[in-house]
Amino acid sequence: GQSLEQPSEVTAVEGAIVQINCTYQTSGFYGLSWYQQHDGGAPTFLSYNALDGLEETGRFSSFLSRSDSYGYLLLQELQMKDSASYFCAEGAAGNKLTFGGGTRVLVKP
Amino acid sequence: ETGVTQSPTHLIKTRGQQVTLRCSSQSGHNTVSWYQQALGQGPQFIFQYYREEENGRGNFPPRFSGLQFPNYSSELNVNALELDDSALYLCASTRAGGAVGELFFGEGSRLTVL
């Protein structure tokens, strides 16, 4: 089976750094994706890690440790527009993704 | 925007009714997946269609069914609606052999069952 755990909510101020952790228990693990979803909007792809290590894309970075069954998404220089829900997701063959429950990030002025 | 369009955006049905939701995939994408997202939860995989055939299914009963057409667009049908079927239904497209882990989602159809 597959399950992914992430915190339900994080609050931070503009300019801060937020780390969203994701632990997984899966068989046949392929890799870890991260998606952002604003209220009323579509999930949008942020990053994918297949190998251990850090992937950086602008203000957002994602990390994976296969040996620890753990990954995280790092949001730097937080902006108000970053207020959204963030989901980690594990992909089986053919991109049939299993999503975590989501972390709601609230950015305050 | 991803280029994936869904209709209708909102609809209200009553228990026992049937519903059909539609999805047009992004140009060049031949694989369509459907997800159910209950309020405050992550999307749950319903099924995937590739070359007009079902190509994998999540833990959903047979009253959830789908179709894919030659132009790669897709439909999700739900029969005998239950209150717990109230959710946002998301369609996602990708290209077979495309980037791993990356799906392109539409904005969803929000279904309310009364």
C-alpha cells in the first residue's frame, strides 16, 4: 500500500522560510512530486525528485532521502501569493499518483 | 493555465441520480487521469485512460466509470450518486513517456449531492 504523511497547516510571515515535510510508506517507490493548489484552483506541478538530494527551482526547493523515506519542500522568501495548499505525491508507473493529505500554508504580513 | 478544460464547473444532484463530467486534455497529451478531492483532503486516484482503454484504477466502486475518445478527451460517469460523492473531480492529462511525476490538472468540476 501507499501512504504519505505531511503536516496539516503551517503559518509564517512574509520573507520567512517554510519547510514542509513528507514521510511515505510505499512499495515500489518511484519518486516524490510536489504540487501547489490555491483555493478554488487546480493543483499545479512544482517539482519531482527521483534521486536523493536537493532540487532547486527559484524560491522553491525539494529534497528526497530514499533511505529515510522522507522528503521536504522548502519555500524561501515567502510571499503572500504563496498562501496555498501543498501536496506531496508518490508516482506509480504511468504517473498514477498517490497524494498526501496536504499542508495548508498561511503567509501573514 | 494548463490547457486542460473541464465541464461543468459546478453542479448539484440528488442521491440516486447519475452524473457525467467531461474533460479535454492538453494538446499532445494522450493519457487522462481522474481524481476525486474531498474538501480539505488530497486528490485520490480514480482511474486512468490511455488509448481509449482503462489503464489502472484506484479504490473506487464500479459505479464510477469512464470513457476516452479518439481525440483523447474523456468522460467520468458516476451512477447511483451518494452523499459522500460530493467532491471536486479533477481531470489530469499527460503524455505517455512524458515527464515523470508531472500531471497537468484542470480546475475541476465541483459536485454537490443532496
